[in-house]
Amino acid sequence: MKWMKRLRLINWHYFKDEELEFGKQTLITGQNAAGKSTIIDALQVLFVADHRMIKFNAAAHDDAKRSFINYLRGKIGSDERSFLRDGDFTTYIAAEFRDEDRKEWFVVGVAIDVYRGSTTGEEEYFILSDRRLDDLQFVKSNGQLLNRDEFRKRYGGESVRVSGLSGKKALFERNKTNYQKALLARMGQLHDRFFTIFTKALSFKPIQNIRAFVNDYILDRKELQLDLMRQNFEIHERYRQELEHLQEKKLHLQSIRECYAQYAKYKETAIEQDYVIRRLKADYESENLEQTERDNVRLEEELRQLADDIDLAARLQAEARDKQQDAYQRWQNHAAEKRKKELHEDIARLTAQQSEGERLLLTYRRQIERELQLLANLYDWPDNPYWTWKPGERETLRSYQESLARLDAVARCGIIEVHEEEEWTRDLAEIGEGLTAWRDRMLVQHNQLQEKLGETDARIEELRTIIRDLEQQKRSYAEPVRQLKGILEERLRGRSAVWVFCEHMELKEELWRNAVEGYLNTQRFDLLVEPECFAEALSIYEREKRTYRLEGVGLVDTEKEKRYLGTAVTGSLALELQAEHPVIQAHVEHLLGKVMKAANEQELRHHRTAVTQSCMVYNNLVARQMRKEQYEVPFIGAKAIARQLEIRRSELVSAQDERRMLYAWGEHLSEWIGKLKETGCTKLADHLGLMRHIHECSEMLLQKTEELNGLDFSEAERLQAEYEQWKKDEQKWQQKWGSLLQKQTETESKKSEAEGKLHLLRIKVQEYEAAWRNWINEHGSEREAGAMQRYEEACNSSASTWQKIQNWEGSWKGQQTLRDSQFNKLQLMRQKYNIDQNFIADIQKVTNEDYDRLLETIEHLNIPEYQDKVAAALKESEEEFKSHFIFRLREAIEMARREFHELNYALRHFPFSDDKYHFEVSPSERYKRFYDAVMDPMLLEKGSLFELPDNDRTEVLHELFDLLVKGEAGQLEEFSDYRQYLDFDIIVTSGNGKYRFSQVLKEKSGGETQTPFYIAILASFHHLYSGKSTRLVIFDEAFNKMDEQRIQSSLRLIKQMGLQLIAAVPDEKMQHMAPEVSTTLFVSKHNYQCYVDMIDKWDNGAEDEMARAGAVEIAEYEAEAAATSNLSNVDNGKSPSADDADEGNGQGFLF
């Protein structure tokens, strides 16, 4: 036998480096989450290897979330850290075994390298012969672990003949399948179902359904290959369908041939019509060529006549132009005309100047009105905290308004003389200077307001931040307090918390809040650490105080302050506070333990240091009222946050109201600053002479008009009339000359167009003549005779050539439509045929040779040969059904019988307490008719399924055949599973008689539903192992529903079977289990590290005696099992043995 003696876990979850020692029966116990299942899962990785078969923490529940990488890294899940191991590291799981037969030791293990950022580990399994765990060094001389490659180089080079390891003393394997094979060989040539039984034993669930239990834990699913049977049936179906469709194909192909013939007829007619159209188009273009040549000759004659007419018009235009210029000179040189021209120019200039002056005057008056309105609005502007009128300023502003009003009156109806302009200039300059001075003062006030507004915005943002923190239960402290707290938390992480004094105490009575808050004042924000860390914290404070400007923060010497704990005087203010942590309580009593509470101000004098609820403090014979700002914002205790929220929200509302008011005042100031910047009072002085200038222009304009009206223009008007007449004659001949030139250009364009048209028509005539000759080349001279008849018929028509073309093209297009429609119909028929018959051919092909050839083939097809193929395919399919599926199904059912026979044999030899368990297997009630037909002995004696006599079983086999080859996927899976044809139950025999487990399943307790599971699993292990193999059985959360008697019976049965038990059990079951086992291991956890301690280890004679008795029974069992191995060859039509029948009470098939 091979016994596991020790297990070493390095870097496995919370196990840093632990070694566990195992006896023949070992219990692993501890509190919940201590790490018991972690050890079991390590054994899964070691003995199963294939992660697809492993379910970590299998005993917990179906949705257990543990994963391989989380075990390797040591998942924590806290806010500070996610894993114990974040960098590169190596994990080792190694087990030490003792081979009692060979008297040798060997080690089975796995080395796993994990790299930073990876989501899995790189595994390498090893089996080392002639080695113990003490012989292996996992750590290098520098204290670091060997990685996977270093470990292999150190222990993988030796080679010596060792059974099961291919001649190697040390095996290292990364391929898990190869490792599993080597492990099975090294453990005693185990069957590969070891892995299935091993994992099923861990994932225990109470038996709720016996069939599901059998399917999950005893009988494996067997694949019954049905592909060939379904293939043969499909061949039969294909032949039959082809036979049925042959006639359909023939009819379809004949329709295609007829459709094609009609298409060919339409196509031929269209070709002949195309010939006629080509000939007619050639005739039409020849006629156009002759007409265009005649038009070209006519245009040449028109161009010669136009050239003569243009020369005559040009001479007459030049003569009229000379006469016009002479008359114009005589008219312009007349004296009255010259003076008239000068006066008109002067009048136009003066009129423009007067209009411009009036326009400027209107603008000037509007500017005065705007300035008057500005001054009036400024006068009415009310005072505010940032603008107040000084004494006399409003009167000055009123005088400015009066001055501008007088100027406006002058601009409306008066003239400012030259000697008055200087006085008005001084007045306007004074107004401008006064407004500028007020604007400068407003700018100063506006800047002050903006500064105040910025301070208010900063205060609002600060209040919002404080409110957000308070809503998240975070108090707001000065920046040095926050910085020093953060620095200390980082440097002291894992060794000490960092407390802010006010956060960790509570007031008993709110009446004394103001007194406590005000007396402590800034001491409320003192920082405290664990006493043993104060000296280090003080050094950190000293080093960092200048770097971070840590000023005014109190760091309490908690190490010395411990002595004040419990020193508070009765009646002191300290008794109004309570703190859970002794460090905080010591500081409370140190500061307030001798500050007495006084009922009124007179009682203060009775104490050295005292305070009243109204915040009057008395100390060193001096009474002083506390400042309100010392206590108005509370910080102590949980209720302080709610009060701070109320205060800060009120402050935020006030600050927002203040900001709105400041913003409004600022907008008004900005508005007036802008208006006063744009004032134009000073510029008004530049246009004081505008009214005088307009008056002078009016007088001069009157003089010029009177002079113009007195001139004599009779001779000048005669000379003007003569000039106008010659001008009209010149324009007339100019227009005539231009129209002739235009006509000449148009005629030249027409002639050029005609010449171009002649060229194109000659080309067209050649092209159309070539087109109908090409028709002959395309279709042959033989077809021309029929087409010529149609052409002669067209020539005999009395219609014009163009009309003939239109008529024939219409007929030709109709014929093409018929042809194309017929071809589309042909394509649809071909397409339907191709789809229906899975035929590959081009449906757009203009010939029908593919379909004609196929029709000819089908017409000569040998139909009887197809009928023979259909019959042959059907026979092959049913032969495959009988010879393959039925045989395999029978074989699987018989194998299930043998497995239960061996399982029941083991259960008989190892009874459980006073109970005996026996598995009953019988034909399924639901599938019994199929079962009887499949297991019918006559089926094997007949040559064919269809040679059986026509009876009910033959019909059932036909029905099963149809379900398997024609049914849905679900039916195929259902009827091909041999386990569906059997029913299972557990017969329990006790002192009170026998009963079926299925009948009392829901009435039984948890322990009673666990018992059959453990009995079956133990029997499976016992059946799997031999006397020389390992005897290892591992359970997680074992026997948790059983009572004391069942637990003890189970453990004794395990010892009787000679099995090595390793079981993780709840600690409340230990009192019942410890006396029955040899070794008890206790698992504990502290600060994310697991430890294992051995509580008990008994290697006494009683255990050895039990083991020797178990070994004898094992040897007897193996000898008897070998003697009865011929049961596998028993004819399945025979009845079971008499002993089996008696034990099963004759019900069903009992083994």
C-alpha cells in the first residue's frame, strides 16, 4: 500500500510555508474560513491537475467564486490591497508518500511560476522517487524560493530504473495528460476513473433523486455512435426521393425545351427586323446629306451680299460722326452756354454742402440729446455700497444738464457767433472732465467689488466641498491636519491607525456640547497613534514639517498619556464624553478630567478649573467668556456632522445671496463705466460752427440761382438742336452696321455648322451602310433573303423614310420585349429547376444544350436500378441499427449490471453499522417496452431486423429506429442514453426490516441522505484500489449532517476497508470524530496567514489491529473478485444468482 505522510504548501492562498503530517485517518478542523477547504483544493490541484475537472471549494455551494489565480496570489479584497502576492513568485504543492510494499519513499508535487500582471500560472508537475520532503530544498541560500526552472535543474537530472516512470527517477511534466498517466501508474496502476471518483467525492450534495445520483456518481455516460446508421438511412431517403423526382425532372425539362423554342422564334424575327431598320437608317442619312449640300451653296451667296452692305453702312456712319463733332464744338463755344455750365457746377456744389451740413447738424442734435439722456439717467442712479454721490456732485450734474439743454436749443433754431464759441468750448470741456473723473472713481470701486466677488466665489466653492465631504461623513479640517494624517497613515500602515481626536468620541448630553467644543477648541483636531508608534510618528512629523508646512497640528504623546486613563474626577467635563478606544479615552481624561462642570457662574469659584453650559470658563482665578467662533461649528461625535451640515448649508445660502447682490452692483458699475467711456461731450465743441456754415451756404446758393435765371439761351439752343440731329443719324447708321455684322456672323456660323454637318453626315452614311453589311457578316447571307423581303415591303410604303424607321423600330422593340419576356420566363424555369433539383447550370445561357442533354439522359435512365439501390440502403440502415446500436445498448446495460454487481459485492463485505445497503437495478417503467425489445434474445438469432416475426416488439424496434434516425436532437440524446432504460433504487436492510430509499427519501434527515452517498463513494474507492495501490479518500465538509452513531460507523467502515482518510470537518463534529481517527490537524488564520497545528496523533495498537484486519479483508475481497470475474461473460438472458435474488427480495434485477 502507498500512504500519504506529509504535505507542504508554499505560497498557496494564505499558507506561506506550512507542512502538514497525515496519519491513516486524518481530520482537518478549524473555524469557518480558516483554510480547511484551501488544503483540500491544493490536493485537487495535485492529484487531478486538469482544471476543467476541478471545482474549488466544492462543498460550499454551486456558485463558489474561488479561482486558481486567486489561490496563487492570495486574494484579500480589502480597500488597501487586493492580493497578498502582487509580484513574481513561485508556488509549491508537494506530498510525501510511503510505499510499504517496496519500502521506499517518493514525492509528488507541482511548481507554479506566477508573474506580475498575469491571470494564470505556469505549472510543472513532478514525481521524485527515493525522496522525502526533508530531502528537497525549495529555498536558495539567499532566502529566495527556487523558481520552476531552478527546481527542475536541481532535481530533474537523475535517472534510475523506477516502475511506472519510464525508467526515470525524477519525472517533470508540463503536459497534464501525461502527468495524469504517470500519476496513475505511480499510485499503483490505477484506472483513469480515479479522477472522476476523486472529484465527485468532494462535491457532495444530499441525495434528492436516486437516478440523478447514479448518473452523477456511479454510471458514466457512454457515447453510442449512430452516425453510420443515420448516414445509411439518409442514403436510402436520397435514393427514394430521386426516384420520385425523376418524372418531375423530366416534365420540368420538357417545359424548358418548349419555352426555349418559343424564345428562339421571337429572337429570329427581331434579327430580321434589325436588318430592315439598319437599311432604312442608311437611306435616311443619304437623303439628309443631299439636302445639307444644297443648303451650304445658298449660304455662300448670302455671305457675299452681306459684305457689300456692311461697307456702305460704315461709310455713312463716319460721315454723320464728323458732322456731329463740328456742331458740338460750335454749341459748346457759345458764351451763354459756358456761363450756364459754371453756374450749374457752383449750384450743385453749394447744394451738396448745404445738405451735408444739415445732415451733420441733425447728427449733432441727436448726440446732444443722447448726452442729455445720459446725464439724466446718471442723476437718477441710486446709491449702493460701492457708489455714493459726494456732497455737491448732484448739483454739478444738474448744471451740466442745463448747459447741454441751452446748446440743444441753439442748435435747433439759432446760430453761434464766433465770439461765443470759446465760451461754449470751455463749458463742454468742463463737462467732459467731470464725467471722466466720475468714471475713474467708478473703476476703482469696480475693482474692489470684483475682489470681493472673487472672495465670495471661493467661499462658496469651499462650502460646497465641505458639504459634499460632510454628506459622505467626512469632516473638514485644516490642510496641515489632513496632510500630516495622510503621511502618518502611509508610513504606519499595518501597525497603527491614525485618529483625529474629535471623530472618535461621543457626547452623552448635548447641553454640554458648546462648553466641550469651546474648551477644547483646536485640541479637537489633535492626531493620535498607537503608543508604541508615537516616537516614530514624532520623528516623521519633525522630518516633514518644513517640506509640507505642517504648522499648528497637535500630535499627542499617547505613550506617556496612558497613565491618565481612569483618572477623571467625578463631576468633571470628561465624564460627558465617551470613547471606545483606550487611547482616545486617555486623551479625554487628560484634557478634561479635572475641568469641573459648574451649574452657574458663581459655582465656578468653587473649583480651580471649571466651565458652565453658557461657555463661561474659570481658570487660574480668571473668568472668561469663550468666543462664539470657538464652538459654533461642532466637530465632536457623529451628531456634529448633521449640525455642521445645517450650519454650512445656511452659510452657503447667505454666500450665494451676497454673490447675487455683488454681481448686480458690478453689472451696474460696468454699465456706467462703459457709458461714460463713450461720452462725446468734449467732441461737441468741434462742431460749434456748423450752424453758421449752413447759413452761409444758403445765401450763396440764392445768389447763383438768380444769376442763372437772367441768362439768354436762344442761339445756344439752336446750335444744340443741330448737334442732336447729327447724333441721331450717326447712331442710326451705327445700329445698321452692327445688325449687318451680327447677321454676317450668324450666317458664317450656319455655314460652318453646315460644313460640319456635311462631314458628320458623310461619316454616318458610311457607318449605317457598314452596319447593314455587318448584319450580313453576323448572321450570314442565307438569312438575308428573308430579311430582304421585309426590306422591300418597307420600301413599297408611301410613308417618309423617317416615319418608316419609327414604325419598324416600334415593331422591333415589341418583338424584343416578347423575346426578353420569353427569356425571363425561361430563366425562371431554369432557376426553379436548379434550386429544386440542385442542378448547376448557367440560367442566362442563350443556348439550351445543358438542359437538353440532361433531359436526354433522364429519358434513357434505368429506373429499376434506382429501386434496387433504395432497397439496399434501407437494409444496410436497419442492419447497422441491429448490429451496432442494439448491440452497444445491450452491452452498456449489461456493463451497468456488472458495475452494480461489483458495488453490491463490496457493500456486502463491508456492512455499515447495523444497516446493509444494496443497489437495485430494474427495467425502466417508462421505457420498458423498448428495454424488452432490445434485450430480446431472439434479436441476436435472426439475420435481419425485418426478419423478426410481426409482433409488438418488432413494431417497438421500428419505432425506436424512427426516433433515432428521424427524431429531434433531444430525442436522439434521450433514446441513445442506456441509463434511461433502467430504474435505480437503494434497498436498506436494518434490524427493523427492509425499505426502499426512494420511498422515504423526502422524509429522511440530512444524515440519512448522506449515508448512501458515502457508502457508495467508499465502495467505489475500494473497488478502484488494490492492495498495492494508494488508498487515499478525501472529503470536504464531511459527515456534516450525520449523527454521532453514523459518523462513528462511517469512520470505522473506512478503517475496515483499509482506506486512508483525509477529511475537512466542521469543528462542532470533532467531539464525535476525534476518538475514531489517528490524526487531528487544527487550521487557524491571523492577519491573512494560515497556520496548521497537530492536536492529536495516535499510532496505537488498536489502529494497527484495525488496519491489519482491513488488509486481510481487502485480500479476501480481491481474491473473491478475481474468482468471480467470469461474471462479465455471463449470458444476459439468464436469471441472476440465488443469493442476489434473495438479497433483493426478488424485485427487478438485483446484483
